[in-house]
Amino acid sequence: MADFHQNGQVATLHDLRSVNPDTLSHAVATFARDRPVTLVLPSLYSEIEGPALSGILDELAQVPYLHRIVIGLDQADAAQYAHAIEFFARLPQDHVVIWNDSPRQRALGERLKAHGLYPSEPGKGKNVWTCLGYVLARRDTAVMAIHDCDITTYSRHMLTRLVYPLVNPNFPYQLSKGFYPRIGEGRINGRVTRLLVSPLLVALRKVIGDRDYIDYLRSFRYPLSGEFAMRSVMLPDLRIPSDWGLEIGVLSEAWRNLAPKAVCQVEIADAYDHKHQDLSPDDAATGLNRMSTDICKAIVRKLAADGTVFTQNTFRTLKAVYYRAALDMLESYYNDAAMNGLSIDRHKEEQSIELFAENIMRAGHVFLENPFETPFIPTWSRVNSADPELLSDMLRAVEEDLADIA
């Protein structure tokens, strides 16, 4: 029996397996006539050569309702950009590849640096932010969806379910967040959500007390999923982190700007798998080591902005409470996996918990030293105020980059 439980501040829209996916796709196509849908794909060039993206494009080619697909291409030289243009040409929909490393895009970045508005570091956050600017500049999108380019279990119906709550005019939602079980290759995955975020939120509630923001985050089945959609009215004032805190940052912005009834989470898949990050215990600048620290900082920054006072002793206590909560949850995950014929390596899981506990302290130390150590990327409203011509110049730069290849 499919789950239909509602719990928390945001609506949970389940897949009760009672509607033909193509029927839902037809409904979205009908709604999208009045609410055009744009899909953003933040991509590294290396993902073009990976195992997932080609299959994703095969699925997207069958989507009838997409108004446009915007691909943000990172870490590519001129020859690789030309290859990317050819690679994505198989898409029948209107689409564009933004070469983020082109000389023209770099020149636009220098203009932003002169205003002190350039994103502080490269990465997914900056890629998504650039794509948002392009979508805003085109002025013809009502709903924007985002998902990653490394999903090995991708189906076009994931996108349909993700955008349906936002294109249906009878629904009140402004932001839709995807969720799914992280299962692949006979294992339960999703270590950062299972072993860091969930027990950290439990520990925060015990240490600093009840907070509506904590309850809000706990309402999400999979807060770190890279699949979300939003109405375009949110885009000009959306503030997102430039680091691995992107997904938490977007949820925090929805918390700041929207009523809870305007946010929903949607079950978009029975199973989901993608490229797995290494734990990288010996390198704090890469892998899940870096990711876990950035996520902790994102949550702490938001709580501090809402008036919570943090001290070194707070973080010491938080580390201890988190560690116990995480071990207790690990026991539940282990039993759940065993009952479903799946595996969990308890030794590696406990190693992850130990690292995450240390990173709570690391994030706390960084925050106490400098609360704005990793600033948000400026909103496009602010950029437009500082340089009103930049968005139109971005459109021109994208067109001229493409013309050079043609």
C-alpha cells in the first residue's frame, strides 16, 4: 500500500500509483500552455562523457510540454563547448547551452566584480545562478525546474510529477521539492541526509529548543534532493549559497519568502541513484567532507539570522547530542535495510558519522570566526539595480558564443 501520510508544515504529494504517467504528462502539457515551463540543467563537461546524461536526454526528448531547456556548462574549453552544442542538439525542444567559461561570460563577471557582486566561488550554485539570470532575461517562463545531470535512474515522469503542482492553476504552490528513496545497487544510499541532516535537526531541537525553521526542514523527506521547481516570480529575489548549501539554501529562501502552504514536496520516483561522492576524510575541501561542512554552515547561518545565539559550548553540546542521535538512527536504517534485502556497511556508516560530528565543530568554528565567511550570491534584483544592462548583455554573449561555433 502506498504511503499517504501527511506530517509537518508542507504538503506531501505522494505517488499512489493510481494515475497513468502519460495521463499526468498530458495534463501538464495542457496547463503549460498558460504557464510555460523551463528546465535548467547545471552540468559539468565531464558529465557529457559520463554514463547518465545521454539517457537523461533520451527521456527529455519525449517530454511534450517543455518551453525551453537551459544548460549551464562548467569546466569546458572552446572545443568542449562545441562538442556540448553537438551533444545537446538531439533535444527537439528549444534549448541553449551557456558556456560559463567563455571569454564573454568572464567579461561579464569582471563587470560584476567591479560592483562587488561576483559569486565568491565556482560550482553548482554559481552555475544555477547564471541560468536563473538567463531565464529572467528571456522573460517568457512561468515555472522553472532544476535537476542534476548524473541521475542514472532518470525517467521523464520524474519531471512531470515535479512541475505538476506548479502548473496546475487550482494548486496554491510556489515551490515544489522532489523526494524519493535513495536505493541503488542493493544498498541504502543518501548518507548525508540520513546520517547528517536528519540527526542534526533532532539534535538542534534538543540543544536550542523548538524552532519553526527546524520543524519546517524536518518536514521534508529528502531536503538535499537536487530536483526542485519554482514559480518564476521567486527568481529575482532568490538568495542562494555559492557552496554545497544550495539545496538547503533554496528551502531556507522559501521559508523566508513564502507561507508554508505555498511549498510542497512531491514523490517523483520509486528509486533513485546518481554519482556518489567520496567521503574524502583526509581532504576537507572535497567530497562529502566538504559538503557536510557547508550544509552545517548553511543551517547554522539561517538559525542565527532568525535570532539563535551560538557559542563554542553550543557546538560542543550539539556535537555530542548529534552523535548519539545519528547512531540511534543508524540502527533503524540497518534493520530497515535487512528487512528489505538491502545492505548497509555499519563500519563505513559509523566512520561517516564520526566525520560529520567533527564537521559540526568545524562549521561552528568557522561561523563563530566569521558568520559571513561564505556569503550568499547576490540576488538578480540587486544585480539588475547595479548594472541594468547586464542581463541583456548576457543574452547577447550567449548568442555570440553560439554564433562563433556555427
